[in-house]
Amino acid sequence: MLSNDTSFPRQLAILKYEIELQFGMQINNAADCDLLSESVYKRTSQIVSSQTFRRLFNLIKSKSLTSRATADILAAYCGYTNLEQLFFKQLENESTPEDKSQEAEIYKAFFEVDVPPIAKGELNMVYEKAISGILKKVYNDKALYDALMPLIAQNPTAHIYLFERFPYISGFGRGFASGYILYLKHKVDLEAQVFGNALLFLAAVLTNEHAVAKRYYDAISIINLYGIRHPFAIARYLGSRLLYYHITNNEKCKLKMIDLIRDRLNASSNVNRHGFHSFNIEFQLLIAEYLSLAGCFPLVIDILLPVYQQKALISVDMDRGFWLMPIKVMLIRAFSYTNRRKEALAMVPLVGELYWLVDDYFSIQLLDAQRRLAQEPAEMAAINGNLKRLISKTRFSFFEPILMQ
């Protein structure tokens, strides 16, 4: 059994490690402690003072010990019932550091192999499939992920094929966005800084950690938009600003941002770096995601319906498996919120398996639409149950208000 305090070094080390994973960054100063205190309160409705975190993370000298009651609150913040469950769960599932390090070294070697050159505008599908298989394994093992990230954070191939092509959005609430902190440290070009900060911002918004989100929003907003050319980076830049105005209820700035997005949708200067014939299809698809999160459903339909009706174009320009299902989900949800029930119901049976990187993320949005379309109380109750389960699993408390509608 555990004692009444957490003076044992191993228990403290495990607790602190888990806290930083959940928080998404290392605790290095008093400001971090302030943000962490707010994050813990939002997730657990329990108050743990900033001063407590300064003592716990050795930022100030103190002889005071962390109480068992406080440790239980922090364990709950990490997704466990109490400290005891966290401790024994770790012992039960734990591999030795050497085992994880050795496995991580194997995957590191894969990123160090030269990727065969291909024509501009094309994807190396053999490599894409190989890396997809590896990342499914890595994203299924948080300890392996944490061991691998420092090893490949400076690797240009990992920058492209892990961080940029395969962001695991469905795992952002469970610490799988933490690698982007290292990505930002080692890839300092303008578009990478927009891209990485935007994903960390999205992770914080989805978990309702607004003070953390503000930090990443500030890093994005000081960058000059007109120095960015890649459509993904442009979309994440504008989308992040739109979403920030949405969560802060700044309707005036939100409307101005929507106008700017409309201008970008029509701008001939919005060049697609990959050489695709449709100059901004990537921009259209990604900006629709942010517009959907911000509740701008008529504009989502205006953007995505013409794209969805050009399936041949999508099959040439994008990976169909990745994009077609999210497009359908976003359209169904937008139809359900704009009283276009018939169109929504006609599209629901067309939705198949969602891409694994976004399966839970978009499943929540699909369930939201299906709940709005449901007419039988039993069906609605079943959908509500599934919604609660997925929101709890992902820790995307951003979506909790839909349960009250």
C-alpha cells in the first residue's frame, strides 16, 4: 500500500511524468505552474495551487510534501481513479526503459533511410504505407512514442512524414501532440512554426485548456500571413485565428476572419506548392474543418459540396481514403445544422471507416449530426451514450456542450 504522502521518489517521478504528458509541455517556470493549475481545475473541478506545482517540480525549495489527497487529484487529471491506480497500472504495463529505447532505435533507423526521389506533386506511396504501419504501432504505445520523439525530432524525413503528413488528431487529448514541441524546436522555418503551433493550439482548444491555447495562438498571430505559401499552413493560420475568436466569443473579429477566408478562397495567388491542378483544394478541405469547429456551417457547405461533387479531382489530387470520409462527415454535420435534413440523411449511409488518425475526432462530429437527425428517443439515447464515451476517451471536452443541446 502507499503511504499518506508521496515522498517516495518513484511515485513522484511517475506522477510528474504523467502530469507533463497530459499538460503537453514541460513545467519549467512559475507561469507554467499557473497554467497547469488552471488546466487541473478545468478537468477535475478541484483546486491545486500554482505554489503546490512549484514545490512538486522543484522550482522552489520546500520541505513540504505533496499530500495523498492532492496526489489523487493529480492522478485523476491524468485519467486514473487515484494515485494508487496510476502507480500499479504503470507497474503492470511498464516495459523497462531499455526495452522502449531499443524499440525506438529500430524505428529511428527507418527515418534515416533515404527516401527515393519522386516527381513533384506526387507521393511516394510505398514509403507512405510503410510509415503508416510504423506509426500505427507507435501511436498505440505512448511510452514508445515518448521514447522515439527525442530521437527523430531533428530528422528532416520525420518532419515531413510523421509530424506534417500524419498528425494524430484523435490522440491529441492523450498526449500525442507533445512531439510538436520538439518539432518546433528543430524546424524553425516560418511555415513549420505556423503548422506546429497551430496543431498544439488545436490540441489545447479540443481539451478546453484556453490559457495554454492562448500561448500558441500568440505565437501564430505574430507571424505575417503573407510570408506563407503552403495551403495547409495558410489554412491552419487562418483557422487558428477563427477558432480563437470563436472560443473567446469575439463575434466581430470572427466575422472579419470569415471575410478574410472568403477572400483567400477566391485568391488566384493561393498557390498549391505541390503542383496540383486545383490551386487550393488542400486549403478548402482544411479550412472547412476549422469552420465546422467554429459553427460556420453554411460556409462549410459552400466550400465542400462543390469539392465533394468532383470526386475525380480529389482522386487525382489527394489520398481519397484520407479526405473523402471527413468531407462527408463535415457535410452531414453542416446539413444537420442548417435544416437540410434530407441531404444529411441521404449521405449518412455513404460514410464508411474513417481514417485512423482522425477516427474518434470525426466520429464525435458524425454522432453529433446523427443525434440531431434522430427522431426516436431510444436512438437518441444510444447516440448520446456513444458521444459521451468518445468524448471521455479522447478528453475532447470542447464537444461536451453538444450533449446539452
